[in-house]
Amino acid sequence: MRKYYIDNLRWATILLLFPYHTAMIYNDWGENFYVRSAPVDSISGFIIATYTWFMPLLFVVSGISSYWALQKRTPAVYLKERVHKLLLPLILGILLIVPVQTYYAERFHNGYTGSYWGQYQLFFSKFNDLTGYTGGFTMGHLWFLWHLFLISVLALPLMHYYLKSKRNLTLQKCTLPILLCLFFLPLIATPILNFGGKSFGRFFVLFLLGFFVLSDASIEKLLEKRRWPLFFAFVLLTVTKLISYFAFQFRDGTAVGVFDAVVMWVAILAFLGMAKRYFNQSTPFFRHLSKASFGIYLLHQSCLVMVGYYVLRTVQGAYVQFLLILVGSAALTFTLYTLLWALPTYWLAQYRHR
């Protein structure tokens, strides 16, 4: 039986990238971006409320999906799919999609006046901090594909052995307090290969928790049953996070790291429980978004930076700019997806049925 709520969680989380990366233009903690405006606290608040959990949720969802994928696939087929679905799009994305962002970054930050294709020489010769925020080589937002590909490959022997041995974890008696305590595992793994806040260790552990724990039917039932207490706890923790950040300036340190890990884990459990209860359905609209989500992910940030570059140069007022960049980048992304993926796929299917 297909887990529709997992598919729906994935595309819903990917759509969050539009407001998240738009808000990055106005972040108030001084981090640069491909195009940048003056900081706005209220806009930055969206990032503060979501950054702890929304990308970790994607790694958990990927772990759960891998559990069900390996029920029907051999390790060789699974690995071949990871190459086609993750590694090849990563390479093509670095060559064709990400340079759009660094082109506008070069123009915005460095006054670059050369051609788009001329910027490729800069892209492959400048190695700064690898964010590409002021130009130069970067994976951009496609770091997620690289992390997920490596995690999938490294975890494959363990996942295969677990399924082949049929020694499943006994989780029927697992209680919510015990499940909540698992936040400690990604927390202690966070320092492992942690570059720029993107911890390979933490994401690896979250992927494994998705595969070994959160894919279990008894855990699904537990989270669905306790969905509202978990959701209210998530809201309370998020409000506390915002108050501590803006009112008391608690922004870093060990205590903040532990608190963020708790928020992350409670949010993941809450969204899994709520989605299992209210989002476990397949409609034509949901199926379309699920099918489109990967292409949307690949295209969204380049479209956003492009739209942001022109909006910031021509429109005054941060809130008006934010709305125009958000709506404009979403419209451009879905349009390009339709032209580059959906329509060619449709025409190819029609041709094959002739």
C-alpha cells in the first residue's frame, strides 16, 4: 500500500522553499545571499520558525521512502535509481541551473557586466566559501542531492542486511516519551562533517531514523494517535524559539543547539502524525504536485534569484518586494517546469501510443 502522506509531505515541504529562500534575502543575522536587501525582522521570523526542521524532515521522509523502495527492489536496482534520480540531476543542475544564480550574484555584488556564458569561466575558476553568494563555484541548493546520494549509498549495506535478516526492531511497545528521547541521536551526530550548518552526520542519522523507526506501522499509529499533543508542543516550542531569538537575543551556544534539536524532532513527529491522519490521500492535484516536486526543487532557487534581482532594482518596500519575488518566482518555476518537463513528457507519451 502506497504511503500517500509521505509523497504529500515531500511536495509540501519543497514548496516551503519559496518563502524560505525569499526570506533569505532579508535575513537579519548577516548571512549573505545571491541577491540581498536590508534585514527585516518580521520576514526573518519565517526562517527562524522553520529552519530547524524542514530540511531534516526531507531526509526523514527519504529514509521512510527507502524502506518501502527496498521492499520491492534489489540493492543494485535501488543504487541505479539513486544514480539516475540524484547523481545525474546533481551534475546537470550544477552545469545548467546553478550558474544562473551565480550570474546574478556576480552582477549584484561585483558589478559584473559580461555575458551569461562568459560567467562560466568565473563559475569554474573562483572557489571562495562554496556558497556562491558572491559568485564562484557552488552546488547551490543542490547540496541536498549530494548529501542524500552519499547517505543512500553508505546506508545501503546496512538497510539491505536489516531487511534480509528479517530481524525487525520491536517497536510495538514504544511509547511517545521514549520516541521523543530519540532527538538526542541527531543532536550528538551534528558535529560530524558539519560545514556551514549542513551536518552530514545529523542528516545521516535522520535518514536512518526514518528507515528503521518512523517507517514502522506501530510508530505510524502512535504518531497519528498523538498528533494533536505533538502539534501543540511544536507550536509552543516555535513560539518560544521566536521569543528567545528576537526578545532575548538567544541565537547561538550549546543550549540553543539542544533546544533546536528538540524543536526539530517534535516538529518531524508532529508533521508525520498530522499528515498520516489528514494528508494520506491521492487526488489529481496532489499527484501532479508530487510528480512535479523534484523539477520544482531543481528550478526554484535560480528562478527566485533571477526574479529577486529585477524586483530589488525596480520596486520599493520590503513587503511588496517579498510578495512579488515569492509569487513571481513560483509562477516562473511552474511555467519552466511545464515547458521543460511536463509538456515534453506528455508529447512523448502521446507519440508512443500512436
